[in-house]
Amino acid sequence: MELAQIRMFKTVANLGSVAQASVALHCVPSNVTARIKALEAELKVSLFYRQGRGLCITPAGEVFLTYAEKILALTEEAKRAVDPTSEPSGPLRIGAIESSATSRLPPMLTKFHAQYPNVELQFKTGTWSQLVDDIQHHRLDGAIVAVNIDRPFLDNTTFFNEDLVLISSASADPIKSVKDIEGKAIFMWPEPCPYRAALATWLNQNKVKAPITSIASYGTIIGCVSAGSGISLVPKGVYEQYQSGMGLVGYEFEELVTIENRFIWRNDGGQFPALDAFTQMIKQNNHGE
Amino acid sequence: MELAQIRMFKTVANLGSVAQASVALHCVPSNVTARIKALEAELKVSLFYRQGRGLCITPAGEVFLTYAEKILALTEEAKRAVDPTSEPSGPLRIGAIESSATSRLPPMLTKFHAQYPNVELQFKTGTWSQLVDDIQHHRLDGAIVAVNIDRPFLDNTTFFNEDLVLISSASADPIKSVKDIEGKAIFMWPEPCPYRAALATWLNQNKVKAPITSIASYGTIIGCVSAGSGISLVPKGVYEQYQSGMGLVGYEFEELVTIENRFIWRNDGGQFPALDAFTQMIKQNNHGE
DNA sequence: TCCATCATTCATTCCAAGTGAATACTGACC
DNA sequence: GGTCAGTATTCACTTGGAATGAATGATGGA
């Protein structure tokens, strides 16, 4: 069974004549006859009564006609659904590093979902290297990372600039300069983490030594700092989110420069309305600030 | 777009590999590649990411896959729906003369509907010549008539034997023999009507003259007879239906033989489960009496 | 690094879809 | 009632597109 046959059958059924159908289908009547006979042979059922001029659909033909219409309508719908110029729809898989995921991204996602309800957003968090790998292997369509990735297969744009805040327990001694960090326990995300790298560079440049403990969770890091066990360097968004009621103090240093969070995505294809809409929204959002 | 392409696409999408799909489809890999590329060209969209070995479905491909599954499932369903060996379903168009329609047929139809709920029964009444014409021109699938039709394109079987009853108003003089009819007004269905023909033959044989008025409605005929305006010859079923409360008297004469009501249908094809089931039920019904 | 495996390209083969003339038939019209 | 326009169908033929098989390039694992 082929769609060409089904189209022919539908045309003949609607027009009630092989002759009229043949002009509508831009082919010769004998061809229409042959292909419909082939269809009947495959279904092992007569689709039309033949007597005198014209054809008359059989009950089985009537039943088949309803299916034919459904099938042809579905193919048209499928064509429209994958049209690259159509409205964004289908699945869109976005990833982000933890800090963006818990602070800046959620408003973005809700806004996007409100504007494009037909897009089925899927979301996951990971380290920047995991995310880049996911994008490269088509497990993700795009991601927010805090490093400036430069790969030939990736495009990127600024998402927002994130200030870093050194946090400590309010009950601990205040940190007025880098020297005050000497010997303190530091809680940071495991490598590779650009914030951790920024902090390490700063300490190295000032020849300050302090042990860094790896913790892969902002919640746990904040908990440790709040308990007075040590300090950490976190994005301002995260600090603001946890600040109240945790007894935290934040210190900003001009040497700890703001770190740019970027949205990255594959630059092949370009026939993905949902992704285009997402990058567009990010660019607009960024431009508006 | 063709079903062969859609099947190939689905296979490749499910197996994630042209090589595996080609063995599943019993063809050569290059063919799979070519046809999927043609499909992508027609849709103007990439269905798969190509990088390294294996294929990875694109978001557009994901969307198209859901349609592909639906379309293929529908074609299978259509095939099953028209299977001549399958359960009766679809439309079944039955006709009957008025007398059967109002008395003997309704229990038959309700029984059939109960047993084959998937069959969509369509029903109409008409004269036997109209009904035969409707069947010949495929506007009906079968009909009940009161004459023994012998056409090369029709099969027939006994439905039931209908006794005829001469009816008169209870307030009128009783009719003891054919002579009592002389001069009375007679109400009958218009020609061609086998009951009318039977009555006319009886009167002619006995050289009784009586004017026959044509009325194409049992309800009206009964009304006229009930009002004492004249007499009529009706099937016993109709008489019994209207008997109570209408002040009617029925007279049976052995010269007015029972008339056989028969079910007729086209004898071509034979690939129509719903019709087969109906004739089967009629034969069983008849055999049981 | 080599090698097995994969997708793809290309020239070729082959089959089924399409063609066009001939035929038989029907229904309408004079 | 006979003619004729219009119908579906059959058949031999052509053709376009699908299928093939070998060659190529690229990839990932050993």
C-alpha cells in the first residue's frame, strides 16, 4: 500500500469517476484503473462496484475511505509540523549549570513556556563540560554555562553577567582583605568550575594558602558556611537566594571580576524554530538590561 | 512522500542506524540513505544529525516520528477494517416495503443491532420496484419485498409468510363471501403492489366489481376503513398492529393465499461481512419458525 | 596506529508506475 | 431504435525512480 494509491482512491471515490480523477491527478485513466485494482488485490476486497459508466463505492470502500482521509490528513499535518518556518513546537532540551538553574534561569523558562506553550521544555543541570558534551552528542539542544566556550560547532551569546560574592558566617570574623582568608576552609564545586578557578587564581596571586573542599551542591555549601565551618565564593544570585535566615555575610572584591554566563547551542541546521525562539528570547532579555 | 519512505524512516529512527535498518528492511544501506535524503528534501528539514557513526534523530525528526507511527498504525488498521473475514462493521443499508417495515422487521433490526453493534444500520421504505432499483444501483445493500424477484444479479431467501386479512369497519355489514364486496370502496396501495394484485385477481375470478382507491400509507388506509368508508386487504401483521381501538374486523379467505415476503440482495462480491451476517440472521430466523 | 564498521556517493540494473491506442460497454439524445 | 459521446478496461510499450553493489571517506575502538 502506498500513499499514491490512497490519493488515487480518494480522488476516484470523491469524483465518482476514473475519467475525472485522471484529469485531477494529471495522469491517464488506465493508470488509475491499474493502481486501484492493485490496491484492491492487496486488500483482497472490492473498493468499487463496476457496472455501466462510472464507479460506485462499496461498503468496504466506504470504510476504507474514512481511513484514507485520516491518513492523508495526517501526512499533511506532519508536513506542517516539521516546517522550519512554522511556529515553535515539539521538544526543546535545555541544560544549565547549577547556579543559573537555581537563580536566573527559572523566570526565563516560565516566560518562554508562557509565550510558546506548544514547546515541551526538558531541563537538566550539569557541569559545563558535561553540558558541552551533551550538546555535541545531541542529548541537549542548548545550555547555560559560565565559561566562554569556543568550539567550531557551537554558537554562543551572553546570557547575563554574574557578580561573585565571598560568603562567610555572620558569627565568624569579617573578611576585609584576601589575607583574612589564609588557612580558612573553602567550600567550592569540584573541578572544572570557573568560579573555583577564579578564586584559586586570586589566592595564588596573593600567595594565600587555604584548603579547598569539593562539594557538588550549593545547598550543602551554604549549609557548611552558615554553620561557620568555612567560606565560599558563590554567584550573587545564589547568595541572594539563600541570604535571609541563614546568617550569611557577603563580601565583594573588585579583583573577583564578574563572570559571564553564556548560552551555547549547536550552529548546524538552523531549522529548529523552538531553539531559534529560545536564543532570540535570551538575546532580547540581555539587550533589555 | 510515500509510505515506503515513512517505514524506512521509522525503522532507522528506532534502530538508530542505517546499517541495522537495511537488514531489517531487506535492502541495501545506500537505498535507505537515498530515500531518507529524498524525504528530508521534500520536508525541507533534517530528520537526523550525521556525525561520526550512527544517526541521531533531530527534534524535527522526533516530531515527524510521532506522525510516522500514527500513519503506519492507521494503514494497518485500515487493512484490518476492510478484511472480508473480519467482524461485521461499517454501514449496512436495508430497505423494506411498508408492511414489513411496520410489523415484522423492527424486532429483526433491534436483534441485529444488539448482536453487531459496530454495524451502522441505515433503513428506508419504498415500493418493491423502487427497492429493486435501489439495490441494482447500489443505493441499498438488501431489501424485504413481497414478490418473488428473479433477476440474474439478485439472490433471495424467504423472510416470512404473510397472511392477508380483509378488513372492514365493525359497524359495517359483515363480509361473508366475495360477493359482499360488490360495489364497496376498496383502499389499497398504488400499483405495483402484490397484495393489490392478489385482491384484483380474486375479484376478477368471481366477477365482482369494486372501485379501488390508491393510498400510499397504511395509516391512512386503516383510518378510512375504520371510518366505515370502505374495506381493504392488508397483511395480518399490519391488521394486528392497528386492530385494537380502531373498531376493525378482519376476515380471512382461503382464496387469498399467504404471500411470501423475501429478502433480496446483490449476489456479486460476497466480501461484505455485515450483509452476510444479516442474511444469515434472516435464514436462521426463518428456519426457527 | 590499524582495522572494523559505518554512512554516503555513484554508475548501473531493474521493476513498477505511467502511457497511449484499441476495445467493449453504457446511457443519453435525436 | 439507432447513433454517438463518454465510460472503464485491457494490453503492449516506455520511462522514471527505486534498488543494487562496489568504491570512498570518516569514525571510534583495540
